[in-house]
Amino acid sequence: MRLLRLVPDGTNIRFMRGRFAGVIVSAVLSTLSIGLFFYPGLNLGVDFRGGVVAELRKPQTTTMETIRRAFEPLGFGDFRMQEFGSPQDVLIHFDAKAQPANAQRAIAARVAQALPGVQLRRVEVVGAKVSQELFRDGLLATALALAGVLVYIWFRFDWQFGIGVVVTLILDVTKTVGFFAVTQLEFDLNGVAALMILIGYSVTDKVVVYDRIRENLRKHATMPLRPLIDLSINQTLGRTVATSLTVLLSILPLALIGGEVLRGFALAIIFGIVVGTSSSIFIASPILLFLGEKRLRPAAARGAHPVASRSDAVPNHERAAPTPVKR
């Protein structure tokens, strides 16, 4: 069983030595991600951009130029085509806002008449008003999730821990948005779902580390905060690594064979798991260290468990000296 352990027992890694580097690198990456959000921006899917998207499977003898000439007379305006998955799979984005029924019938008729041998696999149509509402609701859902996490951590721990979790989550989410901007993966409702999963996973991981830090604050009342945080991270390191690898192994097949519809969703979750796991160690924990020991010790004392015996409750200097035994 020892050979199967991902992290050996009794590790003594001094993670807090890299606290400044971790926070600075994370802040720089998040700042760059915010800039990438505005330029070049996200590759919005049809859910948020509106219009029509059609997925085709063509034979090898049919060229992309042939497909382009077939759809130009439809009057959809500008449209873009791209290969995905394999050279036979083509994705077409029509920017025109046509009526859903008319667009579906027109595309299906054009494929049947002008493109023999081409298979129409799906057609999705979203109006401009609906796409704006979906984008607004997606941002609102992400903001509400962060607010809910803050309220939960506030009641579960104390405000010091809540600040650490919320700041770290904001950094995690912004870096994931930057990942979408850099890779130009299509950001649609699946992307919003990936952000929600990232928030949930990241909170769970940070709660485990924070809970151990709070327990050690009560258990080791005289230990300095920096080695105490290192001790807590080392104690939960095995659980953190095992959980991350388990989730990665379950998501990896979606990224490899899940198709283009699920590939962006899976890649975003994989990136978010790596970011969320590392931020629990190098971002969330250093924030507690920066807040200082004076703010954390009283908070831990308020939630201390009842003492097990009367002798443990009495300080050493107040305990009565033992009565000598007469021989």
C-alpha cells in the first residue's frame, strides 16, 4: 500500500518560502487575462453571439471552397468556416440573425441540393436578444456563485478565511477566462458551466486546507504561523493530489474523444483543476500568512472545541503543585 501512495507520509516541504513568487505570478497572470478578455477577446459561441451554427461532415472530394460557394446565395451575410476534429468535419458560423425555422430549412435544403454527399449533423439558431440575455445571465450566475461562496466561508470559518477564498477564486476565474482568450476555444454555455465547476472544486479544496489550518491553530497554540501553515499543507497534500488526479482522469477522456462540442469544456476544467490546486497552496495559504497571526489566533480560539479534561483547561502556571507523598 505504501507504493500506491502518491505523497509519502511525513512530508516537510516549506511551501511558504515561495509565497511571494506565487502571489506575484498569479497576480500578473490574472492581470494579463483581464487584458486578453478585452483584446483579442473571447471566441463567443452562438449562445452568446447570436446567429446560426451548422455542423457538416463532408466527403474527401468536397472542398471548403465548394461549401462556401453553396452557402453564399442564401443571403445570411458574412459567415466563417473552420475544420475541427478531422478534415471531414466543418463548422460554419452565420452571423446573420435569421428566423430559426427559416434558417434550419434553408441550410438543410442547400445541403441536400447543392452539396451531395455532405451530411448535416446539427443546426443551432439563437437570436440576438436571446444571446444577450444568455451572456448577461452567465455573468450574473458567476457573480452570484462567488457571493454565495463568500457567505458560506463567512459562516463556516471567519472573515479572514473568507477573504482568502474569495480573492483566490477571483484569480482562478480570471486566469481561466484568459485561457479561453489565448486558446480561442469557443466560449458558450458550456464555458460558463466549466467556470461553475471550477468554483465548486476550488472551494472544496481550499476548505480542506483551511480547516486543517484552523485545527492546528487550536492544537499548536505556540507554534509560529508560517511553519504551522506549512505543516497544515503537508498534512493535506496527499488528499489534495489524490482528488485532483481523480478528477483529471475522469475529465481526460472527454478532452480526447468527447468531440468538439465537449472538448473546450473538458480542457477548461483540466486547466481550472491545475490552477485551483496550485492556488490552494501558493495563494490562499499565503493570504492567511499576510493577514497576520494576531488576526487568526483569536478567531481560532472562539471556535475551539471543549477541553477534554480539567487539567487541560488550567494553564500551567495556575496548576497546584503536587502534594508530596510521605513515606
